[in-house]
Amino acid sequence: MAVPDTDATRRVEPAPAAAEDPSLSPAEGHVEHMHSPVPTVVHHRPPAPEKIDQVDRAPRGVKLAKISQTGDRMFRALATTAGLAIVLLVLFIGIFLLALALPSLQANQDNFLTSRNWTVSGTELAFGIAGLFWTTVLSSVLALAMSVPVAVGVALCLTQYLHKRASGPVSFVVDLLAAVPSIIFGLWGLTVLGPFLAPGAEWVASKIGWIPLFSENIDPKGSVFVAAVVLAIMILPIVTAISRDVFAQTPRDHIEAALSLGATRWEVVRTAVLPYGRSGVISASMLGLGRALGETIAVMIILSTPAPGTPFSPSIFAGGETFASKIANNAAEFDTPSKTGAFIAAGLVLFIVTFAVNATARVIADRGGAKS
């Protein structure tokens, strides 16, 4: 059916220019409904952009630094070497002591662990460490029992009660005790502390002397009790410093939570600070015990050596010898391999005991860190 040619409807014929460019001409046969003549809007497509090489657009003159792992490898090698050197050094010391002590132990005519006899003169070897072990352990444990409560109290006072302006100088004074030489402590204990404690030792022995540990076998020159007091003063800075650092790391949220519930200062210490620092205090005590076990000069000066043939006394007011003092007192008599091996055997036992104490402290510290 033909569409009439009217003003409202007309067929748009393509223009000559539009015929040459198909993109600008309307579709042929398109019918446009118009009420009035309106100029046609022609849309021109922009030309397609030319492809630019991405390499040419990259900024020039910027060079990335070449990453090298040489420093990391060198540091790892040095750290590993240092760790292995410490382990090998400990193994070397143990093997060295065992190699020198083994011939004397094989030639020993007495029980090494239960005998209190010590005869190494000439060709006769009959020695034991029972007396040395008792005096060493007794003086060290007694020193630990006296120093730990004081050290914990000082650490709590420095971290929880004193102001920071006052805790700094007090901490410095406590740490200065670790810088005092052992021989100074020994001379002070022999000349000042021993005579000062003698009346108190006599009074205690007169009251509870029926207990073997406090018997009246009092040595006026230097007793295990005086040596224990000196050892307690010597290990006090170690236990105090470690306990202070542990208590200072108590989470502030725990302390504020206890205070918000109406807890007093002591209740905060008992419920928040002490539980958090328990493992640190135990490890510090074990390290202090290891320090007391190996002390030589101060104990050698203070303790009076019993005469040969003197009956053994377990009292803390009697004299005696520790492993360290025994070896130090007889170091000038190492003239034969057999005699030297006997004293080295005693040193081997001290080495094992000290190593076990320090290893226990390390295990306790690791477990406490994992729990916290």
C-alpha cells in the first residue's frame, strides 16, 4: 500500500554526501514521522585511537634495586655457628671432666656417692662426696629460702608501690650488690657477720638443739649458717632483677579490672600480679640457686674446714666444705693424675647439678611464657 506524500509524512532521500559515507546516512527506506521540518543531527564517530606500544609509555630512568639475601644468609650462618659453639663448649667441658675423672673413679676403693671419707694421698684412693654434697646443698637451699621472700618483696615494692622517681634509685642500689666482688663478701662475712650472728646461733641451739639441723655443734669461726646468709645477699640482686622485670610486664588490663571490682592494692598484687609472675619468680629462684651452688671464694673464706676424723654433723651451725671450696682449698696439691682426677670427679658432680638446675629454670620459664 502506498503512503501518501503529505506534510506529516515524507520519505527522506539520502544526501549525496551521506551516500558516499554509509556511516552518516540513515537506513534506506526509513520513514520519519514529522509534524514540522526539523534539521537532522548527524553524529560523527571519533577515529579509532592508534595502538601505542606499552613499552614506550613506561617511565624511563627508574631502576629497581636488586634484592640480595647475602646479608641474611651471613647473619643466619653466624647465629647458627654461635649457638652450636655454645652447645659444643658445654659438651666439651662435660667430656673433659669425665675423661679425667674416670680413671680415679675406677681406682676408688670407697663408695663415691655415699662415703664422707676423702683420702687421696699417695697411691691410696678412697673418697666420697656425701659430706660435700650435704654442705653444698644445705647452704644453697638455706640461702635461697632467705633471699627469695626478700627479693619478691623488693620487686613488688619497686613495681607496685613506689613512685617511678623513687623506684629508679632503689633499683640501682639493689643492682649494685651484683657488682661487689665475692672476696669482699667473704671477708665481711668472716670478720663482721660471723661474730654478729654467733649469739643468735647459740640461743637457737639452746632452745631447739635437739633437732639435728640445729644441734649445739657450733663452730665459732665460720658456719654453714653464716655462709648461707652471705650467699643470700649475693643472689638477692639476681632474683630481684628478674622478678621486677616480670612483675612490670603484668597486663594493665588485669590490674585495672581488679581495681574496678573494688580490690585493694594487696588484693591486686595477690590476684593479678603474683599469678602472672609466678613462673618468672620460680625461674629466677632456680638461677639464684645455681649461682649459690657454684660460689667459691666467699664460701671458702667463711667456712671452717673440719679436722680429719671429725664426726659428721648435719647442723647448720657447724663447719664444712662445699664442692667449690674443697677444690679451691686443694688446688695446689694437684701433683698426680689420680689425685687430680678425684677432685675433678667432685667438680663433675657440681657441673651436673648446676646444669640440671639451670635447665630446670629454662623449662619453667618457657612453660610460664607459653601460658601467659
